[in-house]
Amino acid sequence: MTALHQLSLSEIRDGLAAGKFSAREIVAAYLDRIEQMDGALNSFITVTADAALAAADASDQRIANGDARALEGLPIAHKDIFCTEGVRTTCGSRMLEGFIPPYSATVVNQLAGAGAIVLGKTNMDEFAMGSSNETSYFGDVHNPWRHTLSPGGSSGGSAAAVSSRLVAAATGTDTGGSIRQPAALTGLTGLKPTYGRVSRYGMIAFASSLDQAGTLTRSARDAAMLLSAMSGFDPNDSTSIDQPVDDFEGMLATPLNGVRIGVVEEFMGDGLDDENRRCVEAALAELQKLGAEIKPISLPNIGLSVPTYYVVAPAECSSNLSRFDGIRFGHRADDPEDLYDLYCRSRSEGFGAEVKRRIMTGTYVLSAGYYDAYYLKAQKVRRLINADFSRAFEEVDLIAGPTTPTPAFALGEKTDDPITMYLNDIYTIGANLAGLPAMSLPCGFVEGLPVGLQLVAPAFAEGRMLACAHHYQTETDWHARCPEGYE
Amino acid sequence: MSVSSDDIDKLATLARLRFEKDEHADFTDKLGSIVAFVDQLQSVDTDDVAPMAHPLDQSQRLRADTADPNIEREQLQSTTSSVEDGLYLVPKVIE
């Protein structure tokens, strides 16, 4: 029999239903692996072993009673950006090192309500600001494919944990590529849904017009299972959109015949590693073989997406993070001289360098005299980028291209120059600016390191995109490869 | 647009941050390179383009500003140690 930790979510679901193993056995097997292997990866900040085992027993009881819910007994982990009632939630920051939320995020409640079992909270770039997981206060996360490399970020802990089979699936958040880029660099299927599809309530805010919760899984099927449970209108999130929740797993079988896939010309040129390009082109040829129609498209303003993002995101970040005042929650400086000193020292001690840089950038672009030149300008360019996608989707059903310019890079390689780090998200940021669903799926290897294919769909067309990914994964096995040492 | 050391001081005050001497130069330098990078937006023609605040062009829903009896103050204030009789404690602000 396949080792328990190699089973996908859907295989665990089927095995539990058939009585091949219990939820307790699955959860205990994963907890053992975390204990033995996570020392080298640092993918978890908090492990909730006792609660997970108790939940597993409750799931086994429900299964025995014929009362199993959609995700009954399935082991997952949450990025440590989602508030979990009674369980420390750090957001990768010293600011929240001791923060125990009095409530849970809607996503956490939805997945628990569907029967999923949480093994713990995963490491991440501080406040989700980073592309390498090196800005975490809790230390770097190592890529399971090669420990000297970064797993990407900001959902780097979730990516490393799922890729190394320390947990079957994990949540993440994606503001500029923070699910798709780590998924690409660790050989996973990473899904960012449409803006507003999944509630942001209880998900610690970075850039509110861009942030969206999603999943890191080993297949499109697993992503579809989780997405159906996570989606839906939430009155507690003022940007939640009231749309019917599709049966995403049921939609996987939708044929690929005649689906028009546009390849972004601007993404396939200079800046893309030749070997990455070769993998992406081979994947496109495979999709064509499966019945899709491949055609070139142009997004003329997409080259402006990174500078646009680095005005909009820091502006929203500086506003959102003003809530950390040292008074109501989070780090509080000792012996303040006065209120101003309490604010300044609590924030300066609590935040790391990259977070401070983004707060400062945001304060700059919003300050008197610069607002029109930067923030308003970026919002206008955002509309141009958005319009490019709308025009493209008049011609095609999906958009495809690379997720990242290169495979995983070394820890420490890009930390001195913020711009070099920011440019790692050059292919992913557009979907956030336009609010579109997008995903990365494994499409090959370069020198033993995974490469990601990115798909982008029109708003609320996750089902079509997941079906395309699923057909590709039925014909290929890149997504099923496991890093050496973690088999 | 270049960023000066004085700009950093002004922004830090607005953002309620404080930088040590050895950090100051690094922040000036890196913020300068970020501003230079985003400056490429200035050359884009955006006449007649309306700014976009929401990616799907929707407006935010508002709710009535009413007290929610289900929120427990004690539980909500459990996230800080500086609370007395339901009030948050801060350094004296009025002499």
C-alpha cells in the first residue's frame, strides 16, 4: 500500500470512507513526520498536535456514524496569517509573537466546519511581505527540493510543508503571487481565487484591494475540493462577493476540447530563463494535444504591473498596519516616555526591515504633494492593465504562461536588493491587480528543480481553469513528483 | 525623485517609526531606489483614465453602525495586558 503521507486529499477521503485507515492514523503519521523532519525545513511556526488528534478521533466517530462531512478527517495546515481562536497567530512577525486571537478567520471556520483537521500554522514572510520567506521573524524556510534554496514566499512555509509531505494541503494568501510563486518553486498546485470569492475576514490584512486566500495542494482535484469549502459570501468581509459556489470538483471533467488558451507574448521573451521557457512550451503543446486551441495574445501594459503594485500595495499596507499601535494587541514597548514614544518604539521593535520599508514607501506615495503623482497615477495604470486582460478574454477562455522567471533561487541571493526580489513576481502580479483567478501547476524540471505553468481565468471562472489543470495532470506526472528524502 | 535623509525623518514621524543611526542610511538608499523604480509610471499617458480602487470595480458594502451584543468585551481585550475596568491604559496624554 502507498505510504499514508503520499496520499492526496481525495485519496485520503476515499480511504477513510472505505475504512482502509482511520483519521487518527493519518494525523498521527503526519505529526510524526513534522516532528522528525521539520527541523531541517522550518515550515511550521506552531504545531497543534493535541487538538489535531482530538479532532481526528471526533472525525473517526462521525465516519463510523455515517455522518462524514465533505473534508472529514483531512489533514491541512493554515498559513499563520489566518486568525485561529485560542491558537497563537504570528503573521511571521515579532509584532504578533504572543498574539492569541479571540476569534477565527471565516476560512478557518469553513474548513473546520467541513471536517478538515488543522495540524498547525505555517511559516511565512513577515505580514506576507516577501517572495523568499526570508523576512519571517521565525527564520528562513528551506526548500525541500534543495535545502540551500528558498521555497519562495510569502506562503513559503505552506509550500515547503505540503511539498515535503508534512501535511496533505495548506492554505495560503496571494497579494502579488504569494501562493503561485512558492507553488512553482516547490512543485505544487497553487490556486489564487477571484478577488472576493473567499472571505478575507480574520486574514491579517496586507493590501486589501489585492489580498486573496487560496490553497497549496498536490493536485488540481485537491484544490477544487478545498475551494468549494472555502468559497462563499461573508457579511463580515465588506469586499466579499455574493456569487454561487460551484461544485469545482464536479467541474474537473469539463472537456478541454476547443478551449482557447492565450499565451502572453510579453511573458515569453527576455527575462524568462531558457529552460523554464522550454518547460512552458512543452506544457502548451501538451494542452494543444488535449484539444485546447493555443494562440498568442498581448497584454501591452503588463510591463507596468510591478511598479504599479509597488505603489498600490505599500500604500494599502501603510494604512492597514497603522492598527499596530502597541495598545490593543501586539508588541508593546517597555516603559514609554509618552504616547508618541509608545507608538514609535512598539512599532520599530515589532516590525522587521522589509515591513518598515513598505510602510515608509506607502507613507511616501500617500503623503501631501505625492498622492496624485504616485498613488492616483498607479490606480489609473491599474485600470489600463485591467483593460488589457478584459480585451484578451474577448478572444480567449484562459491565459497561460510561466509563473516565475527562473526555478528556486538560493537563500540570501536577493536579500540585499529589494527591486531584484520584487521582480520575481513579474508574471504573477497582473492577476492580483485585475482581481482574476490564477494558478500555478508543475510543468517540468530544470536541473532537478520544479518549474510552474501559470493559468489565469476570467473572474469567477475557477472551474474552467481547474478543469484545464486537471486534464493536464491526468496526462502528466510532474505534480506527483516528490522531493528526494521525503518519499 | 530622490529621497533625502530629511524625507526619511519626516516619513518616519508620519508612520510612527524610528530608525537608529546605522539603519538610517540604508533606508534612505533603498527607499530611493524603490521610488526611482516606480517613477517609470510617470511616463505613461493616463489622461482620461479613471483611477481603479477595486479590481472588479465594485463599491464596498456598508453596514449599519450598531452595537453587536454578541461581542464580549473581556474576550476582545484579552489580547493586551494593559486594560483596567474595560479601558485601555496608555501613558498620560494631558498634563
